[in-house]
Amino acid sequence: MGTIYVDTGGAATNSGSTDQNTANLSGTGDATVSGSVIQLTAGTDLSGVVTSGATQSSIYLAQATNANQKIFWITAKDDALDQVTVSVAPTGVTGSNWAIGGRFVWTPASIEATLVAGDVVVLNNSPAAVSSGSWLTGRAAGSQAAGPIKVKGKTGVRPVVTQNNTSSLINNSQNNWWYENFETAQTGASGSAIVSSGLYNWLYNMKSSDAGQSGAALGGYNRVLASEFTGSGSSAAVLFNNQLGCYLHGNHIHDNASDGFGFTGGQNGTFVVLSKNIFDTNAGRGMLFSGAFTTGSNTIWLDGNTVYGSGDSGLEVTDADAVVVNINNIFSENGNAAGECNIEHVAAAAELLGFHGWNVFYHSGGGGGANLSNLIVDSQVASSEFTTDPLFTNAAGGDFGIGATSPAKATGFPGQFLGGSLGYLDIGAVQRQEPAGGGGPVAQRTLATNIGTH
């Protein structure tokens, strides 16, 4: 395993194993000795070559005829014989250019063919826009033992990957991949920015700024943290189409043409968690659960979210067997027509197993928008809940901090349950921060509004 650095410049013969423009070592005397052993130019100093770990060196073999592969990880070296052993036996090598170290120009087919569990790709800057096909397709899987395959923007930089066609920008069905700190802009009339249909994948500190369909269409047990989704088109900005479950925490999902979040799966044992997310001014629902769940054997856990200004209902659950636990959330100004409400839940026996408390439901127009909808058992607002204005600092400007007299202040669970004076236990995604000596709030911040470069 190792790290490959890529950018839009540098020489195409670099291996990409160091963060510099030119290779550490290069020559023209390469030839396959036997199997995975490569003979290099006589006198090559291999003392700086690393053969394992996160900084493992790689070599570029220009003449290799392996399927799409010209980069190979170096697993052993013999300085006396000027030989290296590589991870995969190369084919077609009889004597051509080689290079160890330096940055590699982004060529997905070649780079992806090299990656194995535990490897990292670092984007130094924004690659050239893609005019056909997908930018990344995924050819190998990460693993629980060796770790995920990571693709991440360089520290202090947020590269932008742009695609000018209707394919999905990332279309990866492999398990255990990690995407971090870069922006995707899929500018086609259709197609999603990220399709990650495998299991156990991560999106962390990502931004999706444009997509014909979803900003991210994801598989089972995928996790999305501290990311931003905006500008998505005909499908939910974050869409899970699986039978398993998912986890979203600290995301800002706003100004999308359809739903903010959608979950279309559901089965025995499904567990979905949405925590500390902001859903702001999405044209459809803030959150939509439309899968076919199994009675009593699933849980949708909604904790500490803020859902504002949805064109349709703030939360809509269309399956009678979905069990929803709904605590510490603010639903405000959702729904603009008859039958659209802050919460819209199909009436069924599953309500006996669900729960809601410590929430704020508000609509300036009053009536059904301020209340729960179509509920048999929980048709009344609980004693721990409020239907008054949450008093956002500037909702129209995207600031969902709450005012000093907000009903959401210090009334969330478990703070309210324990006396209301412990920590910053406010209802909603944004928690007030107070100075150590007391004296009132001095700042308002949450993970969802603190998305930056790493």
C-alpha cells in the first residue's frame, strides 16, 4: 500500500509516489528478469526506495502491457543488482523508460488499476474537465483489515472535479472507498455526481455543487459526514437506494431541485441515522423515506436536525411499517400546499413503536404546516415540543443559529430531561457556544456549518 500524488501537470512518466514535479529516479534500462523482478539501469541508487507502508514507492513502466496498468508498487529491492520487485508481474517489458517518484498526471484507468486496499490518491489540484465517460470507476475494493482506498484533496486545497457529460462523475460499485476534501461538479442534464453503490464507503468533507440527478447516490452502510450538497437536479441530493441502512452527520444539504434526502430501501433490521444535518430550501421534501419496511424490525433515527423551507413536507414517510424516532429536531416553514406539512407520516400500527419528542414544529402560516400530519397515535404535539417560531438568526441567509429567546434554547434531550442546564443541549443542528465563565452565547457553530479544507 502507498500514496499516489496526481495533478494536471508534471511528466506522464512519473510514478506519482512523491509530491514533486519530477521523478526521484529514472532510466531506460528496464527489463523483466523473471516474474515480478525488474532490472533497472546499472548504478541506480535504490537506498531511498520504500517497499512497504503508507509511503511505499511505486514505479512507472512505460512499456508494460498489463490491462490499463503502468504503475506498480515496489515490494522489494536489491541495490547491488539494481533490481526491484513489484506487486504485479508486468507484461511486455523488454527495455523502455521507467521512473520512481514524482507526481502523476490523472489518468483514471492507469491509476485505478494500481490501487489496492489501504492505498491513497492525493489530488494536488483540479484535474482537467472530463468530456466523456466517468472520471472514476473503481476497479478494486478496500478492506476492513487493510483499510479503504482513499481519494482526497491535498491539505489546504479543495480541488474541483468537473464533468461535462451525462455519465456519473464517480461510478463505483466497490466496497470500502473513502472520498475526502474535493468538490464534484457534474454539469450534465442527467447523471449523478457520485454513485457509490458498494458497502461501507465514506464521504467526508466533500462538496457536490452541481449534478443532473443526485449529488450522491449511495449503497448500504455508506456514511456521509461534514459535507455539502447543493445544485442537484431531478433526484434527491443524497439518495440511498438500498435495503440496509446509512449514517449522515453534520451535513449541509440546501438549494436542490428535488428532495434533500431520500431513502428508498428497507428490510428486516434496517437502521438509518440522520444527526445534526441542515436541510435548507430544497424544492421537494427535506427528507423522504419511501421504502418498503418490515413492521417493527427497522429504525429511522432522526436526532438534532434542522429542516427549513422545503417546497414539500419537511419529513415524509410513505410506508406504513417505518418506525421513526424523532427527537431534538427543528421543522420550520416546510410545505407550501394542501397536504404538505412539517411532518407527513402514513398512518399505521408502526406509530405504536415510533416516538417523537423535544422537537420544534413551526409554520408562519399556521394550520397543518405547523403540526404533525396523518398520525393516529401521535397526533398531538408532546409536552416536550413547541409550535412557536424557533427564531433563527438569519434563515434566509443560511444562518440557523437560534436567538436568546428561542423555544429551542436548552430544551433538547437529554438536557431538558436532566434539568436543562447541562452543556449546549439546544434543539436543532446548531448548538450555541458559551464562554467558560458564562455570560451568554458568543458564537454559534455546528459541524454542518464548519465545512472547510483539510
